Amino acid sequence: MREPWWKEAVIYQIYPKSFCDSNGDGIGDLQGIIGKLDYLQQLGVDAIWLSPVYRSPQDDNGYDISDYQDIDPIFGTLADMDELIARAGERGIRIIMDLVLNHTSDEHPWFREAKKSRENPYHDYYIWRDGQEGAYPNELRAAFGGPAWEWVPECGQYYLHQFSVKQPDLNWENPAVRQELYRMIQWWVDRGVGGFRLDVADLLGKEPDAMVMAEGKMLHPYIKEMSRAVFQQHDLVTVGEAWSANTQNALLYSNPDGSELSMVFQFEHMVMDQQPGGSKWDLAPLPFVEFKKVFAKWQQALYHKGWNSLFFENHDLPRSVSRFGDDGAYRERSAKMLATCLHGMQGTPYIYQGQEIGMTNPRMEIGEYRDIELLNMYRERMAAGVPKEQIMGSIYAKGRDNARTPMQWSDEKNAGFTEGEPWISVNPNYTSVNAARAAADEDSVYHYYRRLIALRKSCRVLIDGNYEPLLLEDPYVFAYTRTSPDGQILVACNFSGREVPCKILDGWEEAEVLIHNEQEALLPGRLRPYEAVMLKRCFCGRAG
Ligand code: GLC
Ligand code: CA
């Protein structure tokens, strides 16, 4: 039996607001994306994960949906969406929609009805608890700050919101809610989308009274029900965002029997450079050896039993070259090194817009930031007396707007993103870091990604080879092999700015160099600063 297409796919994530503006209002839109499909086809990606473009008050940039079956006017129309699906399809690119099923906007008609009275037929679409104003049902906190409960005098009740007050949680215990959502998903399938990314999938089975939000008892039964109702009926890729996932429950989410989703999108490697017990804002150096062990654990636990997403960036995370590489002198080399490290592993690689040209974190004035999470944190910590420099340090390192500055297309005004005033500042380094320049330079990060994507198509061992970590205790080198019946790959990456020994290269002198982020030949038994290489040897006498 042929493996599902998404095991060989590379997925490109677009954050529509910041990708490309076609009409000069300063906000990226669907026609802007359509205009860049050639660029994405040349890169070689198989699918686009589109962050939400549904109708929304944009309190959380579209993750607060007021109509699941319409496009927000800032992005275009349903006709534009149909055109995007069709034009992408002609290029062999599928469109993956972002499904926000945990909550809606408070401006969704369901919630407008729900908050009118306890007797309203939509009341039970959301999660309400009795109480008195000022006496919260319990201690639950919202991810974007403050209590997770909001008082509605008309009902004399609190509603639950795990994110902002404008994102009330849907009541998944109500079968009518689930059926409405499944019908909506089916409607998008009928329009031709190729799959779905399920926003905060791990929260759907929440048990607020028990203060259990992720991995509630009903979570996997709900996902199975949804999968039977829609996903299994079609050839779709389905991706579950799960901050709480571990290597056990990942086997449920991504069971190869297809009973739940195609793959899990988990973050264990993304929450290591923070203080134990603190939040992402409480910075700590990356424990590199532990980082490698986390990857090894996931690679081995899911082998033949599940499927993982491979990513270093998305719209909620800082730029990887600023975080794990060197965004100064070694920007290009370290960006390629990170790409090599990730694309050699098993799973489906994701490229977040701009990662393929090595975009970096900006450092802006507080007034230039737009993200609700970041601004709420700033206000809370300022009020608590935390020094401003410390707060800004956290924002520079971890703020979500690091990934949301406009895509840098060229060295023209506003990086070629818009003719108007961009909704968020452009990173001033666009004059040198931009897609036009990268496309014209065969040695750029962009062309390196293009070659890595092509390798995934030509080199079977990248899809199904067994992962063996090497040099696990080494403080600088991230190395591993992938082995399948027809061959073996060695990946060796120097995560440091110094030249380091790398003895495992001995014995690979005759191997084929699949990709190497350095013009000069490999040094015997050593790696230059941020040097990375992927080598392949065939098993003679066998196929391959
Ligand atoms: C997910 C999204 C994030 C959003 C949150 C609430 O984590 O990736 O951007 O703010 O869910 O929907
Ligand atoms: Ca626009």
C-alpha cells in the first residue's frame, strides 16, 4: 500500500495578515497569496497551511471567528478563497485551513444569542457557571492574562474563555455543537480544501470544574467522532496542535490506523529555553543536550506508530535563526544549518513564511507591537513592577510578533509587502534580507530550502529511515543517522559559532554529499562554525 501523500509532503505556513497585500490597505490578503503561488511552487512545497481567514473581529488576528463559513473582508471574499484553492491546485499545492474549534469570537451569532439569557437555545453552546460578580467559579487563568471567567449580568453567570474575553470556549459536551462544527468542516471539504490544522486540539475535552483543560477524558473520543464524521471520508491531512502532547498520547492523535488525525504538532522542543515552572517569558539558555534528547525520544517513540510535525517556527514562535542560530555574521549559514537538522528527521516539515529566507526577530518600540498576548503580558508585568528592560528582553526573545512582521519580498518600499502603511512595522533589515535577493543568489537560504525539499522527494530514507542519535552528550554537535534497507544518511550540525571536533565524520569520506551549507569541502573530523552536512551511503548489493 502506498503511504499517504502527507508523509512525503513539505508544508508552508502562511500568516495571511503579514504575507502580501494586494490592495494597499496595509494588510495581507488572499489575492496577495494568489500572486505569490509561483514563488511557492518554485520552492517546491506541497501544501499551504493558512492561518485563519474567516470573518473575525481580529482580536487575536483571526483566531476569534465570528463566521466559520465566510472570509473576513480584510482578506477578500469566498470567491477569492475558491480562486486560491483552484490556482494552488493547478500547481499541485493543497490548501490546509486552520480550524479553531475550541472557541469562537464573542461576536459569533451563537454567542450573541447565548448571552441573552439562560433559556436561549444557544446558551448551552458555551460553558457557563453560576456565581456572583467578583467571585469566580474557580482559579482558572486565561492564556492571555486575567481570570478565565467573564461575568454576564443578563444571565447571572460566568462564561469560560481560555484565551481572551473575546474568545468564549465552545461547549463540546453539547452534541449539537459538535454536529454543527462537523457540518461546517464538511462544507469546507466540499469547497476543495486539502486538510485542516486543528487549533489547540488538546483543549477540546476540557473539564473546567476539575481544572483539567488539556487531555480531558472526552478529548480522544471527540476527535475520533469528528474523524469518523468527516476526516476519514476524504483524502485529507489533519494536524492537531497540542502543546500538552507527550510521546504516549501522540500515538493516539496520530495513530496510523487513521482513527484520529494524520499527525500531531507538539512543542516539547519549543519550551526548553525557559525557566522551570515559569512561562515562556522567563528566559533561560537552551539546554542543548536535553534538546537533542527530546528530539531523539520523539523520533524513536513515533517510529511506525505515529507521525510528527517537524518545525522550528510558526506564527506563535520567534524566528529560529535568532533563537537557535546566529542572526548576525552567520545568519545564512546558521539558517541553513537549522534547516538541515530538521529536514533530515522523520515527520512532515513545516516552513513558516520568511523562514526560507532566514528572516530574523525585529526589536521594536513597545508601541509598534500588536499582539494581544504580548501587550497583556507587558501591562501585567509593568504593573507588577518588573523593570521595563527585562520585559522588553522577553518580548525580543519570545514575543509572537517576532514572526508576524511583514514578509520581506524585495528591497523596495515596505519590503514590497504593501503599497500602503503596513499594519505592523517591517523589519528594517529587509534591504538585505528579502526574497528577490535570495532568489537571485544560488547560494541563498532560499535555494538551500528548495534543494532540501527536493531531497525529500528523491530520497526514500528521509521518509522512513530509522533514527539513531549520535554524540548525544556533545555540547555543540547535533548528529544522527537515518537507516533504511537501501541506505543510510548521516546528518551532522554544528550549533555553535566555533569550529569543533566531529569524529563521527571519519569513515564517511566516500559518502555522497546530499547537501552541505558550505562551499569548501568538509574538514576531516571537524565542523566549522554552524556547518551542517547530510551524507548518504548506499548498502551495496541491496536495492538503492
Ligand atoms: C493557537 C494559535 C494561537 C492562538 C491560540 C488561540 O495556539 O496558534 O495563535 O492565539 O491558539 O486560538
Ligand atoms: Ca489588503
